[in-house]
Amino acid sequence: MRLCRFATVEGQSRVGLMRDGTTVVDLTAAGVDRLETVLEQHDPRRFLEKLSANTITAHLLAKVKLLAPVGRKSLGGWCHLFAEQKGAHGRIGFQRERL
């Protein structure tokens, strides 16, 4: 399963599933507006199989622009989480132990 984010020719950000290396199935029209919608499912493959074929369209991979897998909205949540985890010195990550 090759999930991706992509931009259409019109510049709209969409969620997709790469099918055969030449096409991307647009999952946004079926209500999947975030990669997490699929990834948080108990059985992601079965979830995708249940999506209505009537609402799903395909785009040629050559006609779309692949985007980073994490959008700005998702990234904002991660930044907030890291900000809460800052150490005493205002740095993100593990604190160095003194020997």
C-alpha cells in the first residue's frame, strides 16, 4: 500500500493511493482528507477496499505533484507536542546526563 499526498493541476492538496506506478487514486473525494484517516484504522487495507468506487477518480502520476507526507496542519500538532516536551534548557530532545 503506497499512500501519498499530491497536488492536482489546479493546486489542490489531495490524499491518494499509488496504484501501479503510473496512476494515483484520489481518496479525498471519498472523504479521506488526511493520511491519518487511513493509518489510524484497525485494518487500513480493508478500509480502502470499502471506499465507494463511484467517488474515486484516478490521476496520471505525471500530471500531479507529489507532496510531503505530512501537511502543515499535521505538522502543527507535532510542533505543539515537541514544545511541551522541551527540556529545562529550552531544547527539544533528551537531556544530557552529568557524569
